[in-house]
Amino acid sequence: MSNYSKDSIMNEALWLKSASAKFEVAKADYPHPGSEQMTVKVHALGMNVVDALQGMQRRLIMPWLNYPAIVGGDVSGEVVEVGSEVTTFKVGDRVMGLALGTEKEVNSSKEGAFQNYCLLNEKMTSPIPAFIDYSAAAGLPIALSTAATGLFEREHLGLRLPKVDPVKRDQFVVILGGSSAVGSNAIQLAAAAGYRVITTASAKNFAYVKSLGAEFVFDYHEANVEEKIADCLSGAPLSGIFAIVQNSLQSALKILKGSTTKTKIACAQPALLTKLGSLFRNTRNVQLSSIWGSDIRNTEVGTAIFKEYLPEAFSTKQFVPAPKVQVMGTELSSIPTVLNELKKGVSATKYVVTLIN
């Protein structure tokens, strides 16, 4: 239990009164944890494209969301209260985690990230060592969860889980969009699972993605990049393709053109766009799936990543926060402006807002 005097705590949040409303800062109730939850004093928040959705886009992607709502998923901070069944965290711990407030079965403003105090589920939270600052940690949760979902869930690529001492495998994984936030995490996770990684990035980011564990890197600007990747594979065992960035599904299908081997493609874009992107393409030998980035919250993969792999991987520096973060603001009211900047696009960088409260 916490030493905090809960009655004296003032919580504020960035609210959405409706799907089409503008963000506004207002008071919020202090969120007491359920049995498997922790209340976290938020130190930093990561910004994601899904947070910037407005109007019809938000209704299409999250039609279930109750309003007024508090959105946001990337959180780092300090534990101030723990639920009765929480066993791996205590008050004062430094943590990063995925806030689940906008998930369909949760749908709770108390679990949205964009506030001074929010709730995190023990299963989707990891401790962070003192040498990882809160801003760097805040860039991880959604990108990490999305990467793990695409790589390790059975209905997607279904790869072996990562380990601090991985067993090397003579099998390739192609990650299209390696310098993106999801790609930066996917490269590290796939390498930690022992797989050989082929990825794409702009030429300026070649050294960066190789530092994360990519073995081969191709410039996605080149007109024949798909042919070059197919030549690189040249009959080698392929465990699947992870299509992350815009237009990467089309690239994945081109890489597999003419292949007679059953291959999986996991696509990190909405299911409707994945379906449209595959129309009129020969997908007879392709198992195509669309990722919902927080699906690991309900499976053994979530536990394997957040509870079993990350704590040791962080402490031994095998897994590093990536991409680099850029602090774009220091208060809740700065988030809408930062989200507008995010819409313009960013490469090998994650936007973060830190909170001083």
C-alpha cells in the first residue's frame, strides 16, 4: 500500500468530450488501483499516431470508446499505490507500461495515459533501471507491444520468444520499416529470438538499424528494393514478413511474388486497410493478418515480454530504448500541438511529453 495521502492528491487529465471535440485539460478523479493494477505518477508520455485520430477516423478505429475519454497508451513513471494481488511491484518503483484505457473491454478514462496519475496493469508493465530515464522509457510501450504481437502471436508470425541468451536460427525475418518505432523494437526482439533480420530504411538510418541487430538493410527508396530482398533470401528459410510502414504490405506481396511456399505476412495497419491493400493480389500462398498492437495483454506473450524478458534485457543492456526520443513539451496542454507535429511524419525518433507535477 502507498504512503500517499490520497485525499490531498489533485489529478488533471487531457480530456476528449467527444470523438470530434478538441482536447482540453480539466480535473480528473485520482484513480485507485484494482487488485491487479498500480497507480502510477506519470513522469513521461509517448505520442502515437492513434492518439492524434479525430472525428470519423477515431470512430472507425475505436467505435466503442465512451466519452468523455482520456486516451494515450505510452506511460513511464513512479508507482504510488498497488492493488491487493500485485506481487512484482511496490511503491516507489520506476516503471514503464501500456495504459489500456481505450481497449474495448476496458474502456475506462482512469486507465488512459494522458493524465498526471493513471492505472497500469501489472501484466503490461516492466521495471526500468536507474540508467534509463523516464523520457526514453515512455517511447516504448505501444511500439514494443505492437512489435511483439506481430512477431510472436500464433495468428501472426508465431516466432519463438526472445531470450537474453538466444538460440541462433538459420531463418530470416523481413521487417519492412526498420527505423520506425515499431520496427526499432521488432528488430531487437527478432534478433533476441535468434532470427536473422532483413529490414528496410533510408540510407541515413542504415547504421542505426544494424546497431539494433539487423543483418541486411535495403533502401526502401530504390525502385527494385523488393527484387533485391527476394534475391537476398534466394531460397533461404523465411519465417515471415512484418509489414509496418505505409505501403509496406504491397512491398511484402511483391517480395513473395511467384513464391510457392506458404508464408506469413503480419501487417501493422488497420484490418480494413490490410484487406484493401491485398485486393487483386495473388495471396494464395500467403497467410495475411492485421495486428491490433495490444493483443498480447490477454496472452502468454504479454507475460513473456513484459515480465520475463524485458527486466533482465534492460538491466544487461541487451534491449535498449529505441528509437531516440525527442521531448516536445512539459505539460498536458502541450500534447495536442505535439500530436499535430507527429502527423507530419518523423523518422527514427519518438516524440515524448514529460510532466513536471
